[in-house]
Amino acid sequence: YLPGAPPVEIIPRTAGANLSAPTTSASSAAPFDPKAGPVSTSRPPDRRKRTGLFEGPEKAPVDAAIATSPDGDLSLSMKFRWTEFEVGDRVLAKVKFSNHSERTVFLPAAGEPNPGLAIVIEDAEGNEVRRVVESAKFDQLPRRLARVAPGAEVSIPVTLIDENESPLAPGTYAAHVEMKADPRLVRLGVPVWTAPKGTVLSEPVPLVVRARPAK
């Protein structure tokens, strides 16, 4: 593990973009105009730094819509990839962490062991039918962390039900996120989230599972 690991999501380069400087022939180049003033020879700003590919000493972008306060905490929300799923489909979602505090915190990145994060699925009667936890064997710690600056948001993809797992029966369910602090993360030596106000819950999101149509 190295402190300052890249965030969970890296902005990709635009597909097919030509990042090299454009070239012009002598016939197509504009003639030199002595009245136009001196020609700048400074290097243009690096496009990759503007798009966030590289992490520099600059502060992370802050979303002004996210209010922060000295006693603020993380808030959670979840969004499914589709509004409905068929029986046997892979159920994909994204969990968003919003930092309302005035301090930077680090969370396990996508795909890393995170026994403190759980996705709970309940049926129409409110009975818990499934709980999904990103845990690992042998007390393994995450190797990558997501940095959440004050007033910033980080989203990680999660798989609630994989194609090789037992599917949910057709029906309408409700899913929410639970986040508890993992005391083992203190060993990493970075300011991890310590649940200052206890377990954090997200608002429930409806999950609709339809029967697969007969062929």
C-alpha cells in the first residue's frame, strides 16, 4: 500500500483524440505579420491535468452543492443501473459517498475488501432477504483507497447479485446501504472514516425483478 493512491474512478482519455500538436505545411501556414506582436513559445497547458488524469498538489474539486460543517459526516445514496431486472440478470448499482465534513477521509476503493459496507435487500414486508458485503478472507486489508475531500463525492460500482448466484424471485424489493467503521483500517496510517455518529444508512431504493419471458 502506498498513501496517495489514485481515486476509484479515473477520467479516461477521449477515444480517438489526437493529443499531439497539429502540424502545418509551409503552403498552408499563415504568413508572418510583424504587427501581430511576439509569438508565444510557452507550452500549452497539459490536457491530462485539466481532466484529472494526474493527481497533483492542487486541491480536489469541490462540489458547491454539498454543504460542509465541523460536525458533518458522510452521507450515502445508491442508484441502480436499470429500473427493472429480469430473474437471473446481474444486478448492478453505484454507491455514492458525499463528504459533508471539513476533513478529508479515505475509504476502500471499488473491489477492495470493505466489511463495513453492506447492501441490504428487503422484501415487500420489510424482511431482509439478502445482504451483500465486500469482504475478504484472512483479515485482508484494502490495497487501494478512495480519497473523499471535504464537499466532494465519490461513486463506486457494486454488484448486488451476480449471474452465477441464486437470483431473487420476481417481485418488488427495497435496497439500502449501511456503512460502519472498520477499526482495522487505522493500520493504514491515513485519515480513514471512523463513523463519528455511528452507522450511516442511505434512503431505500426500489428494486423491481420481473419474471423472464417464456421463449
